[in-house]
Amino acid sequence: MKTLPFSPIRKIILIVAVLILVGGIGYRLGERKANSFQTLKNTQITGTEPPSAVRVDFSLFWDVWQRLKTYYIDAGNIDTQKMVWGAISGMVNSLDDPYTAFLTPKENKEFK
């Protein structure tokens, strides 16, 4: 029985199919590995009591915070302190006052 060689078009189709298959398997394995690194260092939140005269709903803030910890691709390298400073900076910037700014402790030290 004589076997027929693959035509050049069949070779290309076979190579593309194998690449798609291998790429899909690699993607799924990468997803699993990313999910296994979702646990961050044990973080303790301090100073959570709002001022007594202020009523603010922080549920959206904490929802986004948790989603970042859960779904961010590089969740193991999230710097929570940097996130807090970014949130404070955004809060101050929302005032649209060019004379009001938030400086991190390092920036404040450099400024002084």
C-alpha cells in the first residue's frame, strides 16, 4: 500500500491547527497558575473607623479592591500600600484644587 505525501497546503493547515491547540492548552494552564497565586500576604487593615459625622458607602471601593486581589493577572505582586496612597491621591485630586495635593511619605520627605 502506497502512502501519499502531504501537500504543502495540508502541511500548513496541520501546523496551524497544532499551534492553535498548543496555544489553547498553554493559555488554560496559565490561567490555572495565575489563579493559584491569588492569595496575597496576610494583610491587616487598620484605621477603618470613619469620622463620626461622615456617612459614606465604601462598598464599591471594597468590591473593586477584592476584584483586583482576585482577578488581577499579577495579584501576587500587588502593593496594597501603593493602592491606598493612589486612592487617597484620587480623592484629593477630585477636588480640582491646584493648591491641594497628596504626597506619599517619601515624596513629603523629598519635598521638605
